[in-house]
Amino acid sequence: MAKPLMAKATAVWLVDNTTISFKQIADFVGMHELEVQGIADGDVAAGVKGFDPIANNQLTQDEIDTAQNNPLHKLKLKFNPAASGEEKRRGPRYTPLSKRQDRPNSILWLVKFHPELSDGQIAKLVGTTKPTIQSIRERTHWNISNMQPIDPVALGLCKQSELDAIVQKAAAKKAAEGGVMSDDERRKLVSTEQSLEMDAAPKIPTAIEGLETFSLSDDPAEEKEEEEAIIDADSFFNLPKGGADDEEEDDLRP
């Protein structure tokens, strides 16, 4: 629901000039009911001048009269071009001063592990400029030799959900274009939630793949019989058993 301009000042005017309930005013301006009650008691918004929503084309007198006569009626904001898009964030993302020195490292991480992201997506994600991203892509940045790729989520520059969203968007765009992706690119385009839900695949070297089921016999029953036949070392190496000749040799020895 769209909120009026200067919400707190509008609430002050409604409290001072109407008999609308605190709950109705709170729902209209996006404040808590107790906060509106604090305005009426003089504990909140002291010194704030009321902002007339009728004169500023945000409410009509008929709407106010209806709300005063019906405590369950919810005030509806009159369309005001100046209020449209007021809640949207404008400009690049704000980055605290303490984290700005880590921003190039996060850009290097995104460029290295997610090359499918555009400069505009990276700029919006971590709050930087396209020339900075381009210099890191081309490795012409003045501090490129001292930079290390670090996950922007670990640095606190963005949320994991935000990173997953742009990665999925890049995957959808790649699929729409019909480009052939390698296995490495496909793994990069999978979000964290999807990768955690995947079953762990057994890691078998390609050179010996299939040897775990290799046997010399085509019949498993014959192979089992051969294993049962080899029961001791003598039979395995075909060693001769001792007999009468061995006893005679023992008698002839001094």
C-alpha cells in the first residue's frame, strides 16, 4: 500500500483536525497505533508542523468524513504523482565507510566466479561504478596486485538471497539466448539453495570409471565358485604335499 508524503506530519494534522481513530491513522501513514497515540499526548513528534493531506491532494474531505463516521473504514490515498515511486531506492547501494575498502575484493570475486553477470548487475549488488568493474575485469585497477577475491556475502556487502536472485536471472537469460554452457558455468549458475538440495554424487576418477564392477568372468556364479575354491595358500600356489620321499630324505640326513 502506498504511503502519504511526510507521514508523521500528516499524522499530526489528522490527530489535530479530525476525530479519526488512532488505528485508522496508523494504518494510513504506516506508523504504530501507540506512536499515533503518543502524538496525541504530545510525547511524539513535538514541534512537528501538521501537513494538510487535503490541500496537498492526498485525501479528500469525503474520505475523511467516511472514516470519522465508520471506525472500520480504511483511509485510501488519493493518487498523487509526487508520491509514486517514493519508496523505491534511488541511486547505487550505500556502502558503509568501514566496508568500502573491501568492495574491490568482492568485485574481483564476482568477476572471477560469476562472469555471466553484467556490469550493471554487479554495480547494483555491491554499490560500485561500471568503470571500476571494467578496470578489474581488464586487470588495470591501480591495486589489482594486492586484491584477493572474497565473497561479497561474507563481507556483508549484500545478502545471499540477492546474490542468488541475480544468478538465477543470469541463468534464465543464458537459457533464453540458447547458449551452450559448460559444466563449470552450469554449477556457477545454480543458487545456494538449489546446490544444498542436490544429492552428493560419488567422486570416481574418469580414468578408472567402471572398474569397480570389472571381472574376468562373465558369469557371476562362476566367479563366486572360483573364490570359494581358493581356501588356503597351498591350493592357491599349487604347492605339493609332503609324502614318503620327504621322510626318506630326513632319514638319510646325518
